[in-house]
Amino acid sequence: MPEDLIIVGAGGFGREAVDVAEAMRSADGTPTWNVLGVADDRPSEPNLTRLSARGLRYLGTTSDVLAGAMSAYVVGIGSPATRRDLVGLFDRQGWSAAVLVHPAASLGTEVMLGPGTVICAGARLTTNIRLGQHVHVNPNATIGHDTTLGDFVSVNPAASISGDCTVEDGVLIGVQGVVLNRLTVGTDALVGAAACVTSDVAPGTTVVGVPARTIRAGVSA
Ligand SMILES: CC(C)(COP(=O)(O)OP(=O)(O)OC[C@H]1O[C@@H](n2cnc3c(N)ncnc32)[C@H](O)[C@@H]1OP(=O)(O)O)[C@@H](O)C(=O)NCCC(=O)NCCS
């Protein structure tokens, strides 16, 4: 019997998260999730049109949803900070977050996923990897052996985090960003698109380029 699920976020990643949920099946072929619809506090007109074109219900704001019946939920919003704020609202009311893993992703041995995590098609996680809560791993991203990701980390499409890395809470790794092995990316740091991180990244800094250089200090992700 599929379990009811609400996705928060009508934007691109929210609708990608719906695709992940809808692709999931139990061993006998039964859909894992019954997607009730999508909540968003400020949906744009184009995104409302996209929801309806896809046959998805707009369920109202997060307050509307929190006032209704409890179900599983996932926050499908790429910004780590926004995601953290919204999750706080759901946590305070005792809601439980789902874990969504696309069947076309591959997970090796000893991979631990926290609640609220979304793993998209083509993502590859090898062995002995820990992901905290509400982590997003976008299409074709790779995460190497013995690496740890904290809570609210976003790994954007085709980014590559090597082995033995530590990516702390609230980090965003931009599309095609690379983190070389045994490095730490500090809390709330942002690795720019296509950057190659060759040394530890201090908390709250934004780094870009090859090799990655700091362009901004202070909380950024
Ligand atoms: C790094 C990033 C956060 C900077 O964004 P920003 O704060 O708006 O910065 P700006 O666009 O004002 O750029 C500041 C400078 O950095 C440069 N820059 C920005 N992003 C860069 C990148 N990824 N690589 C190299 N240089 C970059 C800009 O050219 C600019 O240089 P200049 O001062 O010489 O003109 C952003 O460009 C980025 O890469 N985000 C990743 C997001 C992502 O993955 N998106 C895909 C979602 S699926």
C-alpha cells in the first residue's frame, strides 16, 4: 500500500523530487509513495502551470499543509538555508521526513541516509558513506568511499565528492563541482559551479575556479 507523501517546493527540484518518488516501487511492483501534491509558500505562476500540466495538486502554503492531516514529507528546495528553515516547521509539529532514492541511482555497501534525503537518477554513492538529514544528491553526482555529508547538504548535478571527505552541514556543491579526496568543506560553505576544491574550505566561504579560490567569506550557502 503506497504511503501518502507531500513535497514542499513547486520549483525545479521539488518537481524532480516528485519524479524520484513516483519512480520508487516495492519488490512486487507496488508504488512506494502516493504523492498527494506539492506545497509552496510563494509558487510562481509558471510553476503552478507546470504542476497542473503534470497532474499534480497544489496543496497551498506550508501553513495550510501543517494544519491538515499528517503524512510523510520531503522538502524539495535546493537552498540549504531555506530547506533548514522549512524542515524546522515540520519537525516542531512532529512530521516524519521520507527518504527518496531513485531506482536508477546506485548505492554501495554501508551507505547510511538520513531522513528527508533525496537521491536522484544517475547518482552514485560507493561504500561507507554517511549522509545527514535532508541531503539532496542531484542527477549524476558521485560521492566516494568513506565520505560524510552533514545535514542540509546539496550536491548539485554531476558534482563529484571524492573519498574520505567531510562535507559539513548546510554546504552547497555547485553543478560539476569537484572536491578532492581527504578534504573538509566547512559548514554553510558554497563551492561554485565547476570549481575544483584542492584544499579545505573554511566555514561560510564561497569558492570558485580551478583550483578553487575564496571569493566571499561569511555565511553563503
Ligand atoms: C559561486 C556562485 C554562488 C557565485 O554567485 P554570486 O554570488 O551571484 O556571484 P557573481 O555571479 O556576482 O560572481 C562573482 C564573481 O565570481 C565569478 N564566478 C561566479 N561563479 C563562478 C564560477 N562557478 N566559477 C568561476 N567564477 C565564477 C563571476 O564571474 C564574478 O567574477 P568578476 O567579479 O570577475 O566579474 C555561483 O556563480 C555558482 O557557481 N553557483 C552554483 C549554483 C549551481 O550549482 N547552480 C546549478 C543548480 S542545478
